[in-house]
Amino acid sequence: MNRFRLWLKKIRTPVTIMVVPHSRSNSRSIKLPVASIFALFILSCLGVVYTVSLSMHALEYCRLKRDNASMNKQFKEMASAISSLKQSESQFRQLFSLGSKKEVLSGFEADEDGSIDMEALKKEVDASMESVKGIKAYLAEQRDIYLATPHGWPAEGRISSGFGMRKHPLFHVNKLHTGVDISLSLGTPLYATADGVISFAGRSGGNGNIVVIEHGHGYSTVYGHNTENLVRSGQTVKRGEIVAYSGSTGFSTGPHVHYEVWVDGKSVNPLPFLKGGAS
């Protein structure tokens, strides 16, 4: 009991705090019990702890906000990637009717907390994008092949002489006929049957005025006995563009076009190409 009274007396003992201003005004003193000073110290410590806690919560909030913004950006990028995938696969189906090459982002399961495994999703999107690159490259190649493949007739007419061995109408000897002769009226427009570049346009002996077009992918076409060529060497042409007018120049018995198709430097029967293109 005596110790308690002694301790109580000590904490009630006042402490004088003197304030001495730098100016000439009188100094002031403040008397505070030890208990009050101790209480102020405790409250100050609690205030510091509370302030630090608020600062940590504010930093955590900023971090979560940044993470949320990053997640939103990733989802937007993936949405764009998925849109590109769907568009490319739609083109693939429409052009070639082969069906979808890969179902994109199918079968994803959420974690137990309901969130999506972002790393797994990104890997799947990357794999799908590589697949789309392959599809796009395939589509581009197939489009180039289609544009380079002779398709249809250089002009509407009647086939007067087919491809193969025949007796030459002027020299009466058996000889390979390397194309087809299509009878036409004099001056009928002759059309390119595929996109390409003019490799020759001029006079060529018994073939008269001819036009040779290189189409790429091993395809070439020849248009012979023309009365007039409308193109020059090095010029690019599109399928359906007029390249010459039919005639009877060179060794010829009447107005027609001698039409040839070459594949890898060898003449082949043009008939399948006239009927709609060879596969």
C-alpha cells in the first residue's frame, strides 16, 4: 500500500516546462503532471501508428488500382486477339470450306477463387496466333495460286483444232499441236486468263504476232496470230484485261487465236483450263 501511494505521488508530481522565446518577451512556464506527459507520449505513439497504417492502406490501394488497370489492358489485348482469330478462321471457312482449324480459347476453367489463369490464357492465345499466322500464310499462297492459274476462255469462239498430234493444215505433215485454235472474227478482243507479267509481245515467225504472259507458280499462257498486240514486255496485266486483237498473221488459214498453256515450261492441254481452271 505504501509503495502504491509513493508511485501515485510520483506520477502526480508536476514537471515544469519553460518556454523561452527568442524575442525579448518574458519566458513562460507550464506545469504538467508526469502522468499527463506519459499520456501525451502514448497518444502520440498511437497517432504515429495510425498514420503509418493509413499510409500503408493508401499504398496498397494504389497498387491494386495499377494491377486492375494492367488486367483490364491484358483483357482488351486478348479480346482484340480473339477477334482477329475469329475473322481469320471465318475467311478460312468461306474461301476453302475446310472448317475451323482450331477452336480458340475453348475449355478454359476458372480457379477455385473464380479468377482466370492469366499465364495459361496468354500461352493459349500465343499458340492460337501462331496458328492464325499459318492460316493467313496459307490463304495468301492459295490466293496467289488462284490468281496465277489460267481460267476461262481468252475469247468466246469455236475450237477448230485441239491439242495433240495432227496433220498441219498448210504443210500436211503430222506435228504436235501445242495449243488449241479458237475461231474468231477478225479483231476480236483477246483477254488475259490470269494475272501476270508480259514476258514477250511481238512477231514470232509462223505464229505471227504473239503475246506471252508469265503468271507465276509455273504457269504461262500464249496468244498467237494476233492482228495487233496491245501490251509490251514487262507490263503487268490482270485477269480479264485485253492484251491483243485476234487476226490471221503468220502461218494461218483464217482469223483465230492460237492459245497455249504452259506448266513448268511445258505445253499442256488448255481444255481443262478453258472449262474453269485446272486443280
